[in-house]
Amino acid sequence: MSHLESLGFKIDSAEAFEALVSTIFEHGEEIAVEGGKYIAYRDASGATIYAQVEDEEFVGFMPFYDAEIRREIHIESIVSNDDLTSLDSRYLAKSQGHTYPFVFDVVNAKERVLDVPSTEILPFVAFPTEIEYFATPQEFIQEMPELSMTYFIPVGLMTPEGEANDKPEPYAMFISQIKSVELKRNSYSNQQFYVLEVSALEGDLTVVTSVKSLKSEPQVGAFINGVYWMGARV
């Protein structure tokens, strides 16, 4: 599942992607920063895309959602990666209680460069690459007996073989319980998507996902388990 699909953007061809980029540049808000600028396109649903421009050239984008939930983290270091643009920033952090490490991207990183080390309270949004729905704890335990009901694995810090990743990525695998459900409609595409406020290990955050990604309509109190790209905004 693509991050854009999680926000209801239906991009099924090169032409559709080019049309979306044109819309972003036509209707987005220009934010000048050192090294270039962001073009922030905000749909009425809350779905947001931060396009990146360097030397007047479009070089990439990051998705986000106007999330209200914020969580405290402890930033430990900047993560280097040759694939990142000059407008990207990736960080290694610890959870509020220092229970686990994880890596995350900042979608508008150069608007306010985060200090290292520091403690921050930021809005986080999790975009699933894989997601499963469990109506009850018993369903989860039956299908995933090797996992606990309160786990968080920073899979981006490891290779598929379980070794340390020399290029850490902003992905985490965790289970969470749904606290609220909103069904949104992306006005650009007319596609619906879910906004789920969830409770995970040591903090709440927002999960966005397409309607077709879940096997049934999500309910408060149910559980979702998945692998997510972790994004934050300053």
C-alpha cells in the first residue's frame, strides 16, 4: 500500500501522478527554507503533501495528515542516508519512557531543525505498508501467538536477516488499540480513507489507511497490527 493511497489519493498511472503534482504546485502553500522550499498542499479532509523543491526543481514529497495527537520523544541522533534530499531529515529517537528506539522522518524538517539531543513533543502519523485488523484480543493471540499485546519493534533498524541496518529506515511494527475512528473523503480524488487515533506502547498516535486495507469496518476498542512508515511534523 502506498502512502498516498492511505490518504485517499488514487495514483494509478504516470499521468495521474503528474496531475497531482500540478495541483500541488497550483494550490499549495509555498514555504521558503534554507536549501529550497516546500509546497504544502492541504486537502479539505486533512490529507497533506509536502512537495520539495531544490533549485526550482521538484525533487520529492512526503505525505502527512493534520493530526491532533502529539507524543513526547527523546531525539538521540541524525540518521544519514545517501537517498535523502537536502530537505529531508531523519532521526533516531527513544520513546517517552526510553523503552524502545525508533527512526522517523520529518516531513517539513527545514522549517525548524530539531536539536540533537533533545526532547520534543511532535504530531506523529503512521502510514501502513502492511496492516491487519483484530476485533478482539483473542483473535490477535490466536493468529499471532508469538507476539504480546503490547509490542513495538523498530524494524527499520534491522535487516531482514536480523542484523543492524547500516542505513536505518523509518519503519516500525507494532500493535495498537483503536480509540477513535473517522471516515474521511479526499476531495481531490473523492476516495475515502480512515483516520484512526490509536493507543500503542508508550504513547498515542494517528494511523491513516485506505478503506480497502481493512477486512471490516474498524470499531473503537478493536486492535490493528502492522508495519508503518513513521512521519512527524515540526
